Amino acid sequence: MEAKKFEMDLAGRKLSVEVGKVAKQANGAVFIQYGETTVLSTATASDKPRDGIDFFPLSVDFEEKMYSVGKMPGGFNKREGKASENAVLTSRVIDRPMRPLFPKDYRNDVTLDNLVMSVDPACRPELVGMLGSAIATTISDIPFDGPVAMTQVGLIDGQYIINPSQEQWDKGDLKLTVASTRAKVIMIEAGANEISDDDMIAAIYKAHEVNGEIIRFVDGIVAECGKPKHEYEHHIIPDELNAAMYAEVPSEEMEKAVFTDDKQTREANIREITDRLAEKFAGNDEWLALLPDAVYAYQKKTVRKMILKDGKRPDGRAMDQIRPLSAEVDIIPRVHGSAMFTRGQTQICDVVTLAPLSEAQRVEGLDPNITEKRYIHQYNFPSYSVGETKPSRGPGRREIGHGALAERALLPVLPTPEEFPYSIRAVSETFESNGSTSMASTCASCMSLMAAGVPIKEMVAGISCGLVTGETDDDYQILTDIQGLEDFFGDMDFKVTGTHTGITAIQMDIKIHGLTRPIVEGAIRRAHEARNFIMDTCMSKAIAEPRKEVGKYAPKIVQIQIDPEKIGDVVGQRGKTINEIIARTGCSIDIHEEGAVDICGTDKAGMDKAIEYIKIITTDFEKGQIFTGKVVSIKEFGAFIEFAPGKEGLVHISKIANERIDAVEDVLTLGDTVKVVCLGKDRMGRISFSMKDCPQD
């Protein structure tokens, strides 16, 4: 193919797409530039379907190369390692709007790879990778019902910003990513500083308008460079198998099997039906191989009919009804904060740990403005939570994504480091799962933070809304608080977190080709009502506000301010002074460039002593000041008194006692603790003390 270049103006910057220049052996490839941010995006598919699978094997990678920002990678081998958390989250954001547009029965392996080669701070590479993957797949011969486009929206001083720069993205009140097909929104990802429902909806549809412009641009590329879509091996259930299954298991029996609020009972019912059908079809190997897919499809058809046509949910709830709720705090002894939140058969225990700011997580990535994370939220999903058994291999992309969503939900209400000089780690352990554990994690984490004494500004809760659609755009049901079955068989998972004031995070993904505006607005309104209900009727009953102090097992941190020019005096030569203070008091001490000093410890007396030492070291010595110190050196002419680590003054022999003494040793010995008064500095610049002139208690 002859290399071709296409350009458009996108939010005041040039978007350039080159096709046929590089990576020609991929099914689809684009060399895409936005400003000076450059990404190579490729889409590649295997020739044959993968054997023995019942899902579409799509892989998405976002490769952050440190050369793109002119940096050497950290570590000994100076090579990029495993994907960063940001790369994982970006891959997920690319995956979610793309996956529904592939054929549902496509079983060929597909890999979408995005290689970040240069980064312009005015044009975020994540957005360029999203657009690159969408265009590369659309022009390829891989079956795909595109185009799809993505736009990001920021909010600064009440003004929406389309495709904000990295600095605007980091500092603004909104971080919104929206993906759209020609007519509908297909994916939403957002973090927000308590944005109102109306403002969020307006931002979503500003992005949707821009997506329309991008799609028209992509149409021009496809017209010139698009390849015919290749044929593939379809995986469908034969009509004869369906007919035989329906005859053996009438719809009334399948409805009865799935119509229960207990997950284990429902699974047992389906196992009994599956076993019966397997016995019925014994000898027909082709049908037996397809039976699990057929039963799954039958369940899906039944559940969707019950919800859409009969207005019934599998567990008998109303469409806007939340499952039974419970919440409690302080369930784990000795930790700094703990809480458990239960919603139906979904249960999360969250544990908070507090530490000095120096223990914040170091971050190495393409964003120069983020070098560390003070607040970390991590989410774990063990197999026992869904009644399965498999070895733990650490968090996967799903776990990382769920942890990041709950983290994003709570960031807007956290106190500043000046208000609360701690690093904070929240860990959500999934005890039981039957739908939307990430939203339960948000609720549990909020309560755990309050129990730990973190002075969050407002309570945060989250809920997930689902959707079942019919044949027309106005034939649908929105479901509040979806359980696992409704998630599996439904069309949408619309997670929204927020305070009573506004939205703090959104994550929406769907299995259909987009949502109409009434559905988007309806889900956001429904989520608002639900999260208020959860906070008012459940969470606030367990803990109504943050505790005034951190727990007895948590480190205590006091922050004092010193003259930045005195930092060197506190640190001492090669750290000698500060290490001595730490050794004597048992406290950890962190000094910030602007002169803030954090003293962290569990013993109040030791913390008070550390503060006293630092204040002594950083105070200009004046005549009349009283100190208590230790005799560290004796000379013929007097004794040197250490009154703080690294700080000494001289008591001349004539100033030791009221009466004349012949030798210092007649009164003082090494290690004695004495009280002295400052006389100023002598002609040699040394601090001069007097014992005899010091007022006695």
C-alpha cells in the first residue's frame, strides 16, 4: 500500500495519521501524531480461532517507553519492566469501547498494541493511543463494527477544556474520557471533584460532539485505506440443539431456576438442568461440546425477558431497589482503621494503614508532574469470594482497575498533606462477590478512612446501575444495584461514586453498540438517589463522621515549621544530627524543602523531645535562654555541654559554681546533666553558658 497521510484540526492542535508507512505486516497500523506526541498503534489478528474457548480473546497493550520523555528507566538493567498502573488502566480504557464492536462469536486472537514514542505535554499519549487503536482496527481487515472515537474533557474555573494538556488534566476538577460510535456513547471513564449530575452530563455530550467530528475524519481514511473485512469461523448454537433444549426444559422451569436471591441456589439449579440435558444428549458429542454455551444463552434469554417484558428481577426486587445493606467499623483489632460493607451477597472488608509522607509510593512514568502517590487504594479478589478454587498469582488487570476506581472515587475528599501529614494505604479484601464489588469497596474504604481518623471532607458511596434493552431505543429497563447475573446477562455496568454534593468517579462499559442520552441521564440520576440512600440509611449508622484522632496503634505525626535556611543545621554533616535525634527519641523525621518538618512516632514523650531538639537547633541563641544539657567534654578551662544533638556550648570554669574551684572535675563528670543559661557568644564564636547564674527551680 502506498503511504498516505491524513490531517485534521482537533481542539486547536493538529492530528496527523499516516497509513502504509510502518508496520505493514500488521492487519492494521497507523503512525499517529497529536501535536508532537507520537504513537504507533497496530491491530493484529490470528489466522485461525483459538480452540476450546467460549470468549473473544482480545489483548490490549499500552507500552510506555521512557525515551519518549527523554528519561532513562530506573533499576539496574535500565530497561522498561512490566506495565505501570497507568499503562494497565489505559489499556482497559481502550479495551472497553472496542470489545463490544467485534462480532460476539469471533474467536480469533486479536492484539491491539500502542507504542508511545514521544510525548508532548500538551497532548496526552493516552488519548493518542485510544484514537490510534480505534483507527488501526477500523481500517484493518479484522471484523469490527467501527468507527469509534474517544475524547477527553477537563474542567478548570468552570470552563470545559477539550483534550486538556497534561498539566490541565492533573490540576482540573474533571478527568473525563468518552468514547462514541456514530450516534451513541459507548464508554465513560471519569474522575471528578464533586461535579453535579447536570455538569457531568453536559461534559459527556460535549465530548460526544467532538467524537462525531473525529468519526467523520476516520470515514475519509477508511474510504481510501480501509481493507475488506475477512471471513471468520462462526460459533453459533444450532437451532436443533435449542429446540431440543427448550422441549426438555420449558421456559417456566428455567424461570423458576434463576428466580432466586441466593447465588448458590441458582447455580445449583442450573447445574441440575445442565446435568439433565447432558444425560439427554449423551452420544451427541457435537451438542455436548456446545451445551454450556447453550444453557448460558438460555439463562440470558430468560433473565432478559423477565426483566424487560415481565418487569421482574431474578431476586424479586423492584427495578430501583437496593439489596439488603449492612456496615460496621473496627472489625479488625490493632490495625489503624477497618470497616466492612455488605450489600446482598457482595461483601468487602477494607483496612487502612497510616504512615509518614516519606513512605508515599514512588511513581516512574511519562507524566512529569506525578512522581509519587500519597494515597493508595488496592483491591484483592480471591477465588473463594465466588466459591471457586485457584492459586493466587497477584493482582490482574481487573483488580488493578477496580482498585484505581475506588481510589479515584475518594481522592477529592481527602485532606491535604498540610491538613493531615500522612501517607495513606487502603486495602479492600473481597470476602464475597455477587456483583459490583468495586462500589462496595468504595463504601468500605470511606468508612475505614473515617474509622482511622482521616478527616475526609464528605462521605462517599458508590453504586452500579445495569441495563436491559429491547428491539428499539425506547424499550429498556435501568436496574439499580445489579447483581452478578444481571451484569452477565445485561447490557451495561454503569458505576457512579459521589458525595451528597456531586460525582467523584464514573466507570461505564457496555456490551451493546452504545447508549442513548435518556439512558445515560437516567443511570446518572438513578445512581445519585441510590448513593444518597446508602450513605443515609447504612454507612452513617456505622460511623457518621471521621474520628477526631488517629487510633492508638497508628503513628502520631506532628508538623512544625522551621526556617528553610536552617534545614542544614537539623540534618547536620552527612546526616549526623538528624540521625542522632532519631536515635534518641525513637521518632522518624521528614524534612520538606519549604521547611515543614514531620515528626512521627508512637510515644508522645519522644515526639515532644524531638520537637524540642529541632526548635533548639533552629532557634537563634540569645542571652538569657535556659537549656538542659549533658557534659560531653571536660577541659582545664571549662566543660562543653551538649544541649541538643550536634549543638554544644562552653561553661567556663569560672561560671560553674559560685565559689572558686581548682578543677572542673571537682564539680562535673562526663555524662552529668546540668541546667545552664546562655550568656551569648564568646570572642571565638562559641556559645557561652553559665551554671552559677542559671535560675534554680
